[in-house]
Amino acid sequence: MKIHEIYKKNKINKKPTISLEIFPPKKSGKIEMIYQALDDLGSVQPDFISVTYGAGGSQVADSTLDIAVCIKEEYGIESLHHLTGIAASGEEFQNSLKAIKERGVENILALRGDLPMGIKEVSKAYPYAKTMITDIHEFGGFDVGAACYPEGHIELSSTTENMDHLRQKEEAGANFFISQLFFNNDSFYRLLDDARASRICAPISAGIMPILNRSQVEKMIFMCGVSLPSKLIKLIHKYEHDVTELRKASLDYALEQIDNLLAHGVDGVHVYTMNRPSVAKTALRRYKG
Ligand code: FAD
């Protein structure tokens, strides 16, 4: 099923679209962990599960596809295959699309990606995600999602350009958007207002990530340029030396964010699970009934 149809069906039924993100483990031996997580998540049936795509070579890329196929075939849940273009030639990109289509995956999240260590040059074919979106539609047979940034992309200082670039992705054919994680819902509501004022109509899901520990948050801040509200900083400070309590408190914080987003009538919520089923299960049990 195409993901835009899921958003459409849920909208008619006045329900939000709840999705999850998982990532393939870096070492192929740890792939079992993912299947255990999926076993755990099977019972709560999210609307779709997305699988990230590293720029780390064919083994990682293959496991993204294997996991996306497994989600669809073994668990009966729609899957969304992330795909990056920053290091790909036109031919490599076409080969990836061919492989994904042959295995029956129907949805791709088109991402420029970030340059992997050791590679200095951006792909001439895909300097921006919008070019990938055009090519995926030309290839045919896929729904295409794209990323959006409530606080602006880290390389960008102007909010006007943030909206221009989002509009270009919709014009290229993006069927839906998933946001970068954020910890202050007001930034997402501003993005929604700006997008709708700019006549961007595709559904936009809010990206929520329950934090696991202080170092993970620090990494995210510098990688993504997201800001931390003082309430969350105080919480991290309070439980800095007690991981269990920190995870409990941060899950409550994320659930509060989701409650507020759903009360606001957002199209969807996308939970960055960090491959931890307990987090996603708590969220899903609460929102999928
Ligand atoms: P783009 O939309 O191409 O934007 C990249 C930069 O270029 C931005 O600063 C943008 O404002 C600017 N820009 C866009 N168009 C133009 C233009 N016409 N002229 C000038 N500047 C322009 N990374 C991975 O490696 N693997 C993943 O699986 C992955 N999953 C992600 C999932 C989500 C939901 C999100 C939000 C991000 C994900 N990322 C992933 C990270 C993503 O690859 C990075 O944020 C990357 O830096 C930007 O990707 P993009 O597709 O948004 O790029």
C-alpha cells in the first residue's frame, strides 16, 4: 500500500497516522536484534515502519532492504525504505530503485544524506533531495516521502529558504513529509503554519524521539541543530546518573509531546525508536487503542 493512502484513510476516519523508525545494526551479526524488536512491535501494529539507510556500503544498504521486505511480508505492516543520494551516481541510484521495486517495497523516503567519512565530493546527480524525488517518480511505482525541519536544517540560517526548499520538494512530487526530531512542539506548529501558508498540502508527520541518555542528546544537538527546552535540560541534569529514571522521565516527556500534538490534530507522529521496542510499544498502546 502506498503511504499517502494510509494518511488519507486515517484522515477520513479522524485518526492520526502513527509510524516508527528503526535502523539496521552496523554489524550484520546483530540483525537478530531487529527481528526481536519487530516481534515485540508486531502486536501493536503501527501504520508503517521506516528503515534508515546508511551511507556505509552495500552490506548496510542490503540490510535496509531486507528489513523493509520483512516488515511488509512477515509482519503485514507497510514499510518505508530510506534512501540517500549524496554519494550515489545516477546509475547506482537507478540500480537501488530497481532492487527495491523488485522486492515489492512501495515507499521510499528520499534524503540527500550527509557525506560519509572519507568522501569529500557531493554527488553531481543528487546534490539535493528534490532531484531524487523527481527521478524516483520518473522511475515509477513508488510513493515518495521527504524530510522537513521544524527548526531549519543545520546548514541553513534562513526560515524563508527552509520553506522554499520544502515547497520545491513538494513540487518535485513528495507525497508526505516526516520531520526532524524536536523537543518543543511550538517549533513544529510554526513549521505547519508556514507550510500551509505556503500552500504545501502534503501530510506532515511530527518526529518524536524519547531520549536515552545525555551523550545521545548532545550528539543530536550538534548533528541536527535542534534546541533543548529548559524543562528537558533540568530533567537530564536530575537523572544524569540514573539511566532507568532518565528513560522513564524522558518517555513521559515524549508522551506529553505526543498528547499535545494529537490534541492539535496533526497528520501523524513518527517515533524514532532507537531500536527500543519498549518505547514504541508504550506510545503505540496509548494511541492505537
Ligand atoms: P535536502 O532537502 O536536499 O536539503 C539539504 C540542504 O540543502 C538543506 O540545508 C536545504 O535547506 C538545502 N537546500 C535544499 N534545496 C536547495 C536549493 N535548491 N538550493 C540551495 N540549498 C538547498 N540520513 C541518512 O544518512 N540516512 C537516513 O536514513 C536518514 N533518515 C532521515 C529521516 C528523517 C525523517 C530526517 C529528518 C533526516 C534523515 N536523515 C538521514 C538525515 C538527512 O539525510 C540530513 O538531514 C541531510 O543533511 C539532509 O537531507 P535532506 O533530504 O533534507 O536534504
